[in-house]
Amino acid sequence: MISIREQVDLKPFNTFGIAANARYFVTITSTDELRELMTTDIFKTTPHLIIGGGSNLLLTRDADCLVIQVAIKGIEPVHEDDTTVTVRAGAGEVWHDFVMHCVARNWGGVENLSLIPGTVGAAPMQNIGAYGVEVREVINTVEGIDLSTGELRTFSNEQCEFGYRESIFKHAMKGKIFISSITLTLTKKNHNFTTSYGAIQETLQHMGVTFPTIQTISEAVIRIRSQKLPDPRLLGNAGSFFKNPTIAEEQYETLKSEYASMPGYKTENQEVKIPAAWLIEQCGWKGKRVGRAGVHAFQPLVLVNADNATGEEIWSLAMNIQASVKEKFGVTLQPEVNVF
Ligand code: FAD
Ligand code: NAP
């Protein structure tokens, strides 16, 4: 039985910790509850905003709509053979708890994605990624309810149209599908470890690890993240505010001749990805505070709510950063965070 509340403060439901009112708010724990919601006048007459953990969301105004919080639970293997297990996870499961579930069972594929905040259902939205692994590498299917028909739809990996921090759910299917569960195929043996990225190798060495395992990689990632990233419970943030821009190789070479220390990573399409954090730091933003909003001192790609900032204040800071990077380097930073 669903219960629709009115005028709910969204501050506890977004990791930026922005105070904003939802006109209506409902928590959904099953697809039956969602279908029940779809019969109500409120659903039929009010625009809606789906939220999981609110860790990739910037609220710049009150949500004069129906906020639907996803809380569908459950983790169960649906197929298993000698080398792999395919597991279904409810969209409302906490992503990191799901990763820990897999790590504890020695299921490989998501260990590099340890400690990413948010829910399982949001993972395919932007094809979450960290330390050289993206969730698209293990997603088998994404299941969701079509919000215009109530029909349960299954998207194959290919149909999700995954890209760098992208999927069909951020584009053609935006706001149209309520993701209810996902299935992932993980390894039981012959694991494919990715340890060459960022500080993983170095951290494993510090830990005294010679032969990495799923557990030690996960532990290394947790250690690095805990040291470098602000805990949203202590300092409001939504992780990386911008995507890392990708530019043509020629443009990169031109910039590199002027800025010799500019890092760059070749992509599959022969373009070059530049860490947005480096660009932002070069523009003097690292650790800077502007009114009640700020730029994190260790990781300038993370904007923070320093002291009860409004979403508009954080957005204004983001736009100033975007403008200064454009002016200095001619590169346009695109927000990764979903702005409402
Ligand atoms: P929300 O913020 O609640 O929602 C995000 C978007 O998805 C919204 O548009 C929402 O409408 C939509 N949505 C959510 N659930 C559903 C659903 N079930 N059906 C349909 N639409 C839905 N991201 C990375 O990729 N890699 C990282 O390493 C990473 N590190 C982070 C570190 C920190 C400290 C923080 C705060 C964030 C980080 N993020 C990272 C961003 C964020 O954690 C992920 O994008 C995460 O998947 C968001 O999950 P969520 O449940 O909080 O989504
Ligand atoms: P980092 O290790 O300091 O690296 C800086 C940037 O360089 C990263 O953004 C990464 O791009 C890129 N990079 C580093 N090594 C690379 C390699 N070997 N090949 C290609 N690209 C490489 O980054 P960090 O800020 O500490 O973050 C570590 C990881 O966690 C990154 O993968 C990052 O994406 C992820 N993370 C994401 C969020 C978020 O909200 N989206 C927040 C925190 C951390 P990529 O970002 O493309 O990997």
C-alpha cells in the first residue's frame, strides 16, 4: 500500500544536502506499488522525478512535482555455471552493499566500483565507472517499468547504448523508464583484474599484496577513496561535478605545446581525454570557497556545499568554473551531475 506525502524536505535525500521541498513524495518498494501509483490522479496529473540515493543530483529549486524514491530490494542469482554467476539486484539496493555482497562471495567484476554512493538502479543511468572499470562491462540486462504503459521492459546491454557516463536512460528514455532491477554477469574464477589505474597498484604495495584478489582490490579502492573524496555525510557533494572532456588529438597537441604538464589519455576513438580536475586546478579553483559553495581541496572536480548553500549557488559556481576553463583552454566542461 503506497503512501503519498505532501511538502517533504528533500535535504536528507540528496548528498549535496540542499534544502528543497517536494510537492509530493512516495517511496516505492515493488513494481506492484509502482503500478498502484500509476493509477492515482497525482501520478497522472503531476510531473515526476525519480530518485535513488540522490548522489548525482543538484536541486536548484523546489521539486514542484511527484518525487518517486526507489526502494526495491533483493539480490538473487538467476543463473550459474562453472565460471560465471548472473545475479539480479533490486534497483533500491545500496550499490556499495551490493558490491560487498559480491566481494564476500568472490564474484569478480565490480570490485573496482567499491564505495560509489547511490543505488543499484542508478548505476546504468550514467554507466558508473571508476579505476578503469565501467558497470557496462558486467551488466547483462536492465529491467524497468515503462511509465506511460506500465509494461515491464527488458533492455539488453546493447540496447542500453552505454557510453562514457552515458546511457539511453539519460537520453531517448529519459524520465520514461522506472528502472526496477538489473542483472549482472560476474566471474567465479579466472577473474579479470584491473589494477593499473590511478593509485591502485601503489596502494596494493602499501598493503603488502603481491597477488591481488577481489577482496584486496576492493579494499585498496576503499582506502584510496576514503582518503581523497569528501564523505557526503560530513561535507555535501555529488562526486565529480563535470565529466572529463574528450578532445581531438590535434587540439591536445596544440594545448600540450603550451601547457607541457597537461595530462591526457588516448580513447578508443583516437581522441584524448583530459582530467577535468587538472583543468579546474590550473584555473586556480582548487580549494576555493565562493560564498557558501566551494571546490574541494583534494579533488577540484568535486564541488561542495560548504555551509548550507542553495542549489543555485552551487550551480553558479559551476558555471563560473566552466567559463574560466573555456576561456583559458578553449575546452567546454559538461556537467555530469543531473541538474533539476
Ligand atoms: P540519484 O542521484 O538519485 O539519481 C541520478 C539520476 O538517475 C537522476 O536523473 C534520477 O532521476 C535517475 N534515477 C535514479 N534511480 C533511477 C531508477 N531506478 N530509475 C530511473 N531513473 C533513476 N559516479 C561514478 O560513476 N563513479 C564514481 O566513482 C562516483 N563517485 C562518487 C563519489 C561521491 C562522493 C559521490 C557523492 C558521488 C559519486 N558518483 C560516482 C556519482 C553517483 O554516486 C553515481 O552516479 C550513482 O550511480 C548515483 O546513484 P543515486 O542512486 O544516488 O542516483
Ligand atoms: P585520478 O586517479 O586522480 O585520475 C584523474 C583522472 O585521470 C580520472 O578522472 C581518470 O579518468 C583519468 N585517469 C587516471 N588514470 C587513467 C588511466 N590509466 N587511463 C585513463 N584515464 C585515467 O582520479 P580520481 O579523481 O582519484 O578518481 C579515481 C576514479 O574514481 C576515476 O576513475 C574517477 O572517474 C572515479 N570517480 C568518479 C567520481 C564521479 O562522481 N563520477 C567521483 C570520484 C571518483 P576517469 O574519470 O575517466 O576514470
